[in-house]
Amino acid sequence: MELRPARKKRDSSHETCAVDRRFLASEWRFTRLSRAEMAAIILLMFSEALLDHFRNPRNAGELAQATAKVEVSNPVCGDVLQLSVAFENGVVREARFLCRGCTASIACASLLTETMRGRESAGLREITAELLSEGLGGLPEASYHAAQLARDALEALLQAAGK
């Protein structure tokens, strides 16, 4: 839902103050957005690359033969990311994720698992929140926490794997 001003005219005879409760109560109302309006807002907020990773997440699911598995969360927004990896000869053979979170968190986890495959532990340390954000076409400032959550999961995974 979105707040929109009503088409009601203000009474210009009354004094205005920093917070005019009569204005707030009488001129703002909740309205529903159409599907087209919601789609337009989402397209303005997120890049096509991010939306592709959200709509078609890569490597989502559990990894039965995981060498290491961690779960991290963001206590502010409530996003939870579980990351699993299978190392073979020091190289990431397979990486999977499960995520309960916002659009950006799911997309960042998807990109992270793609980026991890085929890398040694030293190469994994080169993956940063900035790299993930750039790989998704840039994240809005309000969604940058998603890239940081993915990076935190990677760091926890490296510690759990002893790498």
C-alpha cells in the first residue's frame, strides 16, 4: 500500500505548524497499487540482473554432501541465509543456499554460489559485498544489507571449513 494525498483542498485560513495533525489525519489515505504500478516500481528499484537471479535462483536447495554449512541472519531485517559448500582438493566443487529474505538477499545468495564455484579458499576471500552488488547491476542503498549478509555467510563458511 502507498500513501497518497487526497484531492481535498486545504483550508488556507488556519495556521500551519511543524506538524499539523488535522492535515495528516484528513489529507492522507491508503490506496492500493495496481499490478502494473507495482511492476514499474520494482523495475525502477532493481536491475534486470538482480531480478533474473531472484526469479531464477541458481543453486538453491540443500547440499547433502556438504563439507561445511553455516546459517547467518540479519537481526535488523530478519533475513536468514544458509550456505553449504562441498570442497574437492581445496576447490569449491558445489555450493548451495537456502534463503528466507527479501528480493535482494535471494539474488545475492544466488550470485554468491555461482561466483564461489571453481575457486580455492584464497579466491573466495576476494568476493566482497561490493563485488556482489556490482554483479547484480548495483543495489539500492536500502538493499545493500543483502550483499553484506551474503559476504558474512561466506566468511562464516570459511571459518567453519577451517580455510
